Amino acid sequence: MFGLRRKASDPPDTGPVLDLSGDRLRRAFADLAEAARPTGGIERYATALELKSSLFVEVLGQGAGDLTETEFLDLVAFMAPVRRRIGPVLAARGIEGLRAVIDPLLQGAGSVDQRLAAFIAAFAQDRAHRWVRDLGAEILHFTAPAKVPLMTRWLWDAGVGTGALREIWHADDVDAAKIPAADDMATFATLATEIEGFLATEGVFRDRIWYTDLLLAHVYAGYINDRGGQYLRNDFTIEGDPMLHTRRMLGLDAVDTETGRTRLRLIDGSAHDFGGSLADRLADLLAAGDLESGDPHANS
């Protein structure tokens, strides 16, 4: 944890050991606070993530058995990698086909890892469908944030060795570091616990789940800004706003603030109109840009 390696006298491992850099985390957190300040502060973004989670709970909290197409599209609008690719899948499978794979993801037998693997396996196994992991990971996390950490590819993709985890790894040469961590529930849960512990030392006493998501998204946003390749540029167009990529990692760019329309395009090219009141509230929050930020260091 934070660049301190386990000693021989320490207790046996109960999970993966993540050797994180405290210096990198402190720099990233300071940069996040500064970058978020002009648009309401970190608390505004935490509020948006909490409202996003409320939307997922409202729609999927009892499973996907009654999920409508409009409700599904309301959720997809707040998932950046998914909304660009979901149209053909929805057209081919229909909402009935998607309900059939989402409900077992939420309520099926087996561990979180097993359910997510089964969900991914229900789609084509090619590069064009790598976004399916992000869809499943966001559904699991935002429907039950206290139980399931965020497990998207941008956090850690063990297959290609990229993600926010690498950017905060404790190593002299991060690019060359070998990170012995699987992209499974144990790793993501440990990562979330470590980041929440770091935030506690920084004086954050509430909303640490959402601050964790924001901090890790901002860490990877820095990677996109510095070294993003063609794949990243396709998903996260380069612009000057220091919070742009952070918002997009978490789907908080769902509304075009200039037009007021969602960024989710339907198969006919039109913009999706939100069908639920919570989705509308979240859209209003994201579009307003003037929400007063609270004090993240206040104990509650």
C-alpha cells in the first residue's frame, strides 16, 4: 500500500497486495480538486455519481425482468463507451434479449466474477465487443455500489496491462513494471479499499465511494491526455477542459450542454430523450454547471 512493501512479520495475505504510490495519488487528488473547482468542485461530481447510482437502483434494483427499452437507454446514456456501440446490439436482440442477459448478471447464481464472465460470454468474443465488460461492470457497481466496486477496463485490464492501476503503481519505471494483479473482484475490491483509505488520510469523510471513482477516473484521464492512442481518442475526443475525460470515463458527459440533448444517438440518428424523472434530474444537474459544492472535509 502506498509504496510500502509487506514485511516478513506482517500477517499472511488475505487478498492481492497492490503496491500503490502515495505520491502519485496525492498529486492526482490535488489536480482533481483544482480541475473540478471551476465547475462546482469535487462534491458536485460526487452528487452526480450518487444520482446516477439512484437511477440504476430505481431501474434495476429489483432485477431486469421489467426493464423497458426507454429505461435501458436512460442508463446507457450515462455510459460513454457503451452508448456509441449499443445501437446495433439493441436492434438485433431487442430489449427482451438484453433483459435475458442482464437479469442473471444481477440476480443469477455464482460469484460476481462468474456472473460478469457469463454476461460477457453472451456476446461476440471480439475486439468490437470489448465494451460489453464496461456495460456489465457499470450495471453491477451503480446498482450496488457498497457491495461491488467499479471494475471497468479503464481501471485495470490485465490482458493488455493498462488502466488507472498502472498509473498509480509504485515503480521507478511504471511503463516497464510487471503488475501481478488479475482483473477480478478481489483486485478491484482491494483497490477500492486502498483508495478509500487514502482519501480518509486526506480528510474526506463522506461519499468516499464516489470520490474513489472520481479519483481513479481522473488518474486515467491524465493518461489519456498524455499518451492516449487512437483507440482512446475514438472514445474520448481531445479537448481543453481538464475535467472532460474524467466526466467521460464515468458517463457524466451524457448531455451536450450547448444543445441540451443527450449524446446517445438512436439507430435512426436522432438523440435519445430521457424517459424517467431521475434521468431528467441528473441531466439537469450535468447541464447546469452552477451547483454549489459542499465541503468534502465535513464529517457527517
